Amino acid sequence: MSQVSRRGLLSLAGAGGVGAAAGLAAGFLGHDAVAEAAGPANDTVAFYGDRQSGITTPAQDRLHMAAFDVITEDRAELIQLLKDWTEAAAALTAGRETGSTGAVGGPADAPPEDTGEALGLNAARLTLTFGFGPTLFEKDGTGRFGLAGRRPEALIDLPHFPGDGLQEQRTGGDLVVQACSDDPQVAVHAIRNLARIGFGKTRVRWSQLGFGRTSSTSRSQQTPRNLFGFKDGTSNVKAEDAGLLDAHVWVPGGGKATEAWMEGGSYLVARRIRMHIEIWDRTSLREQESLIGRTKAEGAPLSGGTEFTAPDFDAKGPDQETLIARDSHVRVAHPSHNNGVRMLRRGYNFTDGSDGLGHLDAGLFFIAFVKDPRTHYVPMQLAMARQDTLSVEYLQHTGSGLFAVPPGVRPGGFFGEGLFTA
Amino acid sequence: MNAPYFDRQSRAPRGPAARSITSALGLVAGAVLLPLVLTSCAGAGVGAGAPASPAGSPAGNVSGDATLQKLNDTAAAKYSAYVEDQVDQLVAGTKAFAAAFADGNAATARSLYAPTRMHWERIEPVAEAFGDLDPKLDLRQADLAPGEQWTGWHRAEKDLFAPAGYQPMTTSERAVLAKQLVADTEDLRRRTRTVTLTADKLGNGAKELLDEVATGKVTGEEETWSHTDLWDFQANVDGARTAFEILRPALQQNNAGLATELDSKFAALQTELKKHAKGDGFAYYGELTPVQVQKLAALVDALGEPLSRLTSAVVQ
Ligand code: HEM
């Protein structure tokens, strides 16, 4: 691993008067101004710890997520890959280049180890979060990598939900990496370099960019907006809610011995949800608000109050109808109608070009972390697919994945180590 | 709440598909009332098309509000008659279809499938208001929840236009499905008789019909096996256009420019759709080239924008 940060390296080059560095240095200065605003100490998110970062970390502005198929069947090769990825992730999240010679320090006749597009950029709060899909454990009924019998019970095959239009090439995957950063170039650089390290053992199955967060995961953050123009994340489970995190997000201890390696981990649900934004834009403001159950301006519940006032689903208007419609998204998704369950949502807006029919292929890349998708995701999604008019009329799920996210890594360890050692 | 047609609560998943070409209007026409409707909507069927000029013009010097209210009440009454007429034809057509299907007379059933469903598609938002009936009658296989029983038109569709490797239904399964289809459709008729329509519901319903075209028909998703999406397309447009024509007197008074714009956008879409007419019906979706689909989609969007302003223009 290169020991110098990408910024330090460039500063040195600049000071040495290397001509080629001048152009880079200019770009570097531009980014530095941004970095300063955040304060250098805020550039990086701690990589090692009991839990993986990128879950309760205050949601960064950009996403690049990729799912991989493992193309080797060799257990040792898989373990080596996880070690290599862990090492690279430690460097990347610290704002360093990958490999011992980085992007420009290697032999001139060899391709550089690091791809280089993040030179001059700081880590921009990059986090890399790793997870294992059901097909890593078994495929077509046969165990893989000696992991037969190790697949956690909560790592189910998600059922078909009414209205799903899942595309094979956007669904599933043996491994997943979620890269979040305040700088899209940094997030893409991380995924690209991990994919590169994986060549020969993995191939990218699908990858998704998200250009803007649709959730806040900390009370220190402002609530952002999704592509329907509504505040999203208002009543999310947040980093400060330790009790809720333990009750709904982290996998508790005391389960089956074969699943002890997941203790302190979580399950990541990913759904690529196409939003019919053109049709939405032709919908009246009143209807839009009624579909969500909140006001567009402030995000207050239609039963009254301000953004963080609790919704009152029984409050009625003069017409004796409930102020928050029975089929509104907030009502259908609220814990009081879902057996009390909560989830930590961490989604991103996306647009992937256009659909060939004159519309943007846009939507919300939904990400949620839950302690058990059987209780904390599937029932709610089923209810939405049936009763939530927003879902039925304006959304279509086009991609899907469910992954077991193991707990965090200690120095010298690697992601998911417990699965391979215990 | 400004629910689209009636009560959103009850709405079930996406809509259905479409059908025959017997001009909606023709029928309607026969149905008495609505001279207006007749004219324009009629365009519908593959046939004609030219939108008609509005019949009545708003009354004279009554106060604006009172006049508008009267126009809107008349419109609601006319549209109710349209719905009634379509449901009656749907019941009759469904009985014939169900008989052929149950008898194993597949060729006849196939030929009745799309034309009969057009009556459903024309009034789809009304039918969707009955949350339990819509899924029973019109659920696509992709809309099923795990373990949910599949009944209705699309169940029959798969059997009639079977994909490779499909295990056909038995005679008794067909009989049960056919019986249920007729019973549910008769239930629909009973219930639509008690529905109260208002001008805003007409306007929103028109928009919703176009939305259905944009997300389900122009993409070829509705009729997975029969590929008769263009029948549905035509019927949705018929239903939207009928609502527009019926609302025209109020619209003319409040926003004549929008009326003109809608006329030209409906006409352009109808002209393009007519190019794909074949015999009594239409080309199958799979016969369209990507360029042709894109053209239709662009015209649907062109109409969808002004159509989305119809409700606010007539209820203002
Ligand atoms: C494109 C898709 C979606 C959009 C545009 C959307 C939008 C929103 C908005 C605007 C809110 C209110 C603000 C807030 O409390 O965060 C909300 C809340 C919520 N959504 Fe979604 N959502 C989408 C998909 C989903 C899905 C797939 C699920 C889960 C299966 C979900 C679960 C929730 C939950 C649990 C809440 C909080 C409800 C509460 O406690 O009040 N959403 N969503």
C-alpha cells in the first residue's frame, strides 16, 4: 500500500516542480477548498471497528454500489480475495492509493496499480461496506466454498412481489460492495479498483450509481429530497437511536452457533425502483401530498404540525375522511401498521439515461439495513405492493438484492472472517 | 382527498388491457344521451377519428359559478350513462367469451378476448375503484402475491395464448374460471350502478387512462401472451377522450385554449394509432418496430401533459 495520502503525494510532486504535476495540482487546489470547509479531520471515516461503516455513518451524498459473481469455486481464492479487498478498502477509505506503488509510482512499462482518477482528491468520507448474497453459500442446491449449511436463515431468497419487473442483469449477486462518499469520483474509483483486484475471481454482475442521498441517518443532517420532490428520511432510524438500532438493525447475539459470525452485522436490502416521474409531474399537488401523506414544502404529516411531529392516522377532516389517506405511503409504511418494525433507510436518487421512449430512466435506489428481512422488510413490501397507491401506480421495482453484512473488521482481519474460521 | 376516480384506497395494481374495436362510441351513441360523445369519441375505433365540434355551448348570462356547476353536473350524468353502457356490453361480451372458453372453443375465445376487454379498458378507473373486483378480474401473473389465487382475464389469456412449455388448464378448471369471470363481471355491473361521478373524477380518470397507456400499453407489458396491447391502448384513449368531450362545455368556458390543444393532441395520437389498425382490430404489439413504439410513446406524452391540466381547468 502506498503510505502517502493522495493529496500528500501530489503536494510533493508540485513542490518538486515536476512539470506534469502542474495541471493536476490545479485540480487538486479546487478540491482542497471543499476539503477545508469540511475540515481535514472530517475527510475520513474510521475503517476498523465493531461494525462496518456505511450504515450508521451520516449518509454521504453519493453512491456507487456493485454486486459481483464469484467465478472461481476455490475457497482459498475467495478468502484471498476478501483479504485483498479488505486491505485495499483500508487504503481507499483513508484517502490513499491502492497497491504498493499507487497510480504513478510504479515502473513506466507496467500498468499502474491504482487507476489514478482520485489523485488529488481526499477520501471525501468514503465508506466501503461488504456483504454476502445467498448464492455465495449455495447455487442450484449445491454448497459452494465449503459453506453448505452456513447460509443464515434470514438470508432468504426474496419472494416475488406484486408488480415486480425485475431484470436479471440488475438482480442478485454473490458479493456486494457499497461505496458511499461525498465525491462521486471517489466512490467510483473505489468500486473500479476493487473490481480490478477481483478480475479472474469475480465479475461485476450489476452496478448502480446514486447521485444524491434520499435519507438522513443522523440528526445532525438535513433531510434531503427524493425525485418526487419530497423530503425523505424524516422518520428514519438514526445513528443516535442506539436502542432502535439494537432492536431493528443489528443482528443480535444468542442465535444459532453456525450464525454467530453475523452477530453485530446486518442485512442489506437493495431495490432499484424506477419512478414514473413524468406521470408524477402531471399529478396535482394535492394528490401528490395525499399519496405520500406529508406536505411537499416542509414534510409535515397531513394530520398537522411540523416535519418531526408524529403523524396522527385517526385525525379526520370536515368530510370525515382521515387527513392522512389510508393508502398513503407513510401510513402503509408506518411502524404502527407493520407490527412495530423499523428499518434504517439509506437510499439514493439515480438516473440511468433514458428509456428509449422519451423518458428519463430515473428513480430511487432503495437501500435498507435490517436485522432480519423476514420480519423487517418482506411484510412491509408486500403491504406496499398491495395497498400503497404510490407504489402501485408510480413505481416499478427493476432490480433487487439481499445480502448478509458481517460485523466490522479489526486490524489484521478481513471481512466475514468469522464465516471462514469458525 | 382528491382521489382519482373514486376511492383510491381500494385501488389494486395496474390495469388491464384492451379490446375491440367496435367503436365505443357507436355503442354509446346507441345508448341515447350524449350527442356529444358520439361525435368525437367515436373516432375511437379504428375507424373514424375526426374529433367533433362540441355540441352545446355554455349558457348565457347566468352567474359563472352556477353555469359551471350545471355544466359539470350534466357532464357527470352523461359519463355515468357511458359507463353503464360499457358495462352492459362488457357483461354480454364476457358471457359469450366465457361460454367459448369453457367449451374448449379456443379459436372463438381468442377472437373475443381483446374486443371484449375493450369495454373494461374504457372504464378502467371506475372498475378499479372496487378494490376487490379489479384484482379478481384483471390481475396479471406478474402482479400476484405469493400464494395468491389467480383468476380473471389474464388467467384465461395465458391458457389461450399459451407460451412454450405451458401446462394447459383442464376442462373443469376452465369451467370454474369462466363461471367466476361472469359472476365477478355481473357484480361489477351491480356496483357501478351505485357510483356517483363528479367532474373532477372524470378529469382525473381521463389522466389515469393515459397513464395506463404510458406505463402498461405502450410498453407491451399488459398483454404478455396475447400481445393485444393496442386494443387496450385504443380503449384507454376512447375512455379518456369521452371524458374530455363530455367536459368540453365547461372547459370551453374556462379555458378554450386547452380544449383546442387537447383536440389536436387526441387527433394526432388517434391518427398514429390508426396506422396500426388491421382488419377488425390491430397489429400485435410484437409486430411494431421500436421506432413505431417510440412514436406512439411520444404522442402519449404530448397528450398527457395538457390532459393533466383538465381537472383543474374544469373545477376551478
Ligand atoms: C421510490 C420509492 C420510494 C419513495 C419515493 C419513498 C418516499 C418516502 C417518503 C417521502 C417518506 C416520508 C419521509 C420519511 O419519513 O422518510 C417515506 C417514508 C418511509 N418509507 Fe418510503 N419511499 C419509497 C420506497 C420505500 C420502500 C420500498 C420502503 C420499504 C419497503 C419504504 C419504507 C418507508 C418507511 C418505513 C418510511 C417511514 C414511515 C414512518 O415511520 O413514518 N419506502 N418514504
